[in-house]
Amino acid sequence: MASTLSEWTSKNITILTCDGRLITGTLLGYDQLQNLILSKSYEMVYSIDVPPEKVELGLSVVRGDNVAVVGEKEEEGGEEEGDVRAEPIGAIVQNVT
């Protein structure tokens, strides 16, 4: 994944965290543990009953052990974030047996 992250430096990415948060921002940097540094970041909080809420975070660090999925964000032409209503994403649960 490190080679992909280097290609995404200075681009907008979206991160789904293991605790179900959806964070978008500009990738400034990362390290060998996949800790991600984002600028101009925000979190989208979804609900079925009300339109999504955009929570501004600014400069933020997402710990690598909390990253579930990373992807490059579409610039234009995608579905508007303000039009989506959905149940919140639940946390990832590991079943240890």
C-alpha cells in the first residue's frame, strides 16, 4: 500500500476507520505504520432521519491501526454527499477464538 500512498500525496482521499468514521482530506504524508496526516479534513456523519453532517477537522492524524479502507476521492461528477441518507457505519469487530 505504501507505493499507492505515495501516488496519493497531495490528493484528496477518503478513509473509512475501524470505528466506522468516514474522513476525507488532502494527504500530506504517512509513515511505515500507515499513520496518515491530512489537511483540510472533515468527517461525514450519516443518519437515516436527517441529512449528513459535515464536521470540519482541519489538520488531523489518523492512526494506521485504525485505518480499514483508503481510497482516492472523486473530484467531480460523483453523488453529492449532502443528498445521501444512510445508517451510520458500525465498528469493525474482530472475533478472536
